[in-house]
Amino acid sequence: MALKLGSLTPLIQVYDMVEALGFYRDVLGFAVIASSPEIEAPEGRYFHWALLRLGDAELMLNTAYDAGERPMARDAARAVPHADTCLYIACEDLDGAHALLKAAGLEIEPPTTAPYGMRQLHLRDPDGFCLCLQTQA
């Protein structure tokens, strides 16, 4: 008997939910589909968890710290373990995506073709997670 699976939805821990939403929702265009209740905290008003969707791609964000416990600055050591993690997302129009992201103010290199034949556009989110938008070359 084989497993029958549906879609895969990664969850990543973010330092600042408002900043992460500014990137994923406001720059990339993801919509917030569901979230935990908003809270009022020393860091501001936000929610701890959110489910985002853009086309067929889904992603969950979760705050890395509880309310009132977030340090004043990011701990660079927290990013080290996920430096080798990359979220690959299908994207048919890489040139259009590149132009849109450049216009949004991201410093991003143009798409390239990997040795195994995928055309790819790499970027990093505010927490250092790699995103690779890709299509068949």
C-alpha cells in the first residue's frame, strides 16, 4: 500500500510577523487565508500564525518568539540552521516576476538556468529563507 498525500505546506519561523507579511503578502502577493487571533504585545499588534496562499502555493508563518519575548535584534545564529533550506515554487513567468520584484525594491539577480535544466529566480525573505521561483527551461 502506498501513501496518498495531498499538497505540502511548509511552516517557517519568523522574527517579526508584520515584516514577514510585508514581504510575502505585500511584495510577493500571497493572501492571508487564515490566522490565529491578533494580539496586542510590546512589539505591536500582530498574530502569531498565518496560512498564506498564492495560486497553488501555500506557506505557513509562525512567530519565533512569544509576545514580549522577542529580542531587540535578530539573532544571526538562528538563521544558520535554515541557510540550506530553500522553498522551490513553480512560476511560469520568471522575467515578469523578476521585473515585478525589482520594481518592488528588491535587489535581485535575473533568472538563470541550472545545470539540470530548470530556469530559476532566487531571492531571500527577511529571515534569510531562500525562495526559488522556477520553471522548466
